[in-house]
Amino acid sequence: MPSILTSRDGPVLRLTLNRPEVRNAFDEQLIAALTAAAAEAAEDGTLRAVVLGGNGKTFCAGADIGWMSKAIAYTQRENLSDAEDLSRMLERLDTLALPLVGRIHGAALGGGVGLAAVCDIVVAAEDAVFALSEVKLGIVPAVVAPYVLRKIGVSAARELFLTGARFSAARAKEIGLVHEIVPVEDLDAAIGRRLTEILSAGPKAVGIAKALIREIAGANPRDVIGLTTNTIASQRVSEEGQEGLLAFLEKRKPHWIA
């Protein structure tokens, strides 16, 4: 059985974690499959968005127990290799030049929170639960930390990293990990609305905007004047920018809207 299910709906790729018998927990195969899927999506010039979800009752329960039990006997070097594989997967998803939409239901625990953190837009079921529970096992949410910290901020990280406490979808929205909460039966409709908005935007502009956020986050505005002014000037004279502005002035849809 494949670790990930992939399906295509026009310009939208759906990646579904497919280990429901272990609540879609990570193991080596799932990490490798998700890394490869992200790399393939990055090379596909016809895609406009990616939706990341989980099969069964849970989005992702973090690390698989069987995988963790093997790690007990791992050397420092073997543990480092495992951590680097996970880090590479998160980095591939985070830097994907396409909007990544998270579909969260059931639970997102440990690495599952990391997956939510690398998504650009996260829609969660109202009964979803979250936890950075690593410290309960005497370990640390280290690899996911840069992405989670960037999303939820230092104050919430100090609370949740250090306690491992579970928190609700409402709390996740309050701290910026989740953007929208809906009844579980409305998840797909809510994601559909987000995709409609994404597909109404210029594809290249969306990718550039995502990269720009990453480059200028936390910077002094004065230090990035060259980057920001060159970015807008280049996009205005680009084919996509010209088409978008003309479509607006001519009161018609730009060519990228079907």
C-alpha cells in the first residue's frame, strides 16, 4: 500500500497521507514519499496549488511507534541521518512555489504540527486536536521548530514546546497555526473556496509572493527596499503582470482564470 495517495483535479494536486492503520504516522517510507512528491510538484509547471491531507480518522499522529522503537538502538550518526531526512521533507514542502493548503482533521501531533506549519493556508475541523508532545517522551520538537516558531511566535512556543500539552483547533487558530475552522463535514467545501481564490490569482505572482514573504520576514523595511521595489517593477512589466492590469482596466477576466 502506498504511503501517499496522489490525485489530480485540473491544476490542483492532492497529497493524502495513507497510513490510516497508524494514524498516518511518519516512518522512513512516508517521509521519502512526501519528499519525492514535493519535488515532483515543484517541477510540474501546470500545477497551481497542492492540498495536503490524511486518510482515515487522523491527519498525522507524528512519528510511528515502530520507527521510534528502532531509533532506540540507533547511533548518533543514524539519528542524525533520520533527522536530516525529515528536515529535507519539511524544507521541500515549505519552499514549494505553489500554495500548500492543509486539510486537518482528527489530530495533528508532533511532526503533524510541523506539516501544518509549512502549509500556507490551514483549514481544520472544529474537533481537531494538536500537540507538540515530544517532551512527554523526553525528546524535543527540534526539526519542526523553525517552521512552528515562525507560525505561532515565541510566547506560544514557550508554552507548547515545554509542556507538550494538547490544544484545540480554536487555540491553534488563535496562535496562527490554523486559519479557518469548520465542521468536519464542511472541510472540503471550505478548502474549495480557498482554491477558488488561489486560482483567481496570477500563478507566477503567487509563487513570487510566497518567496518574497520568506525572504523579507523579520527584516528592517529599509534593508529590503531594493528587493521589494525590483520585485514589483519586474512583475509589472512581465507578461502576467501586463495581462492582469489590462484585464482589470478592460473589465474582463485575465487569461489564467478558466
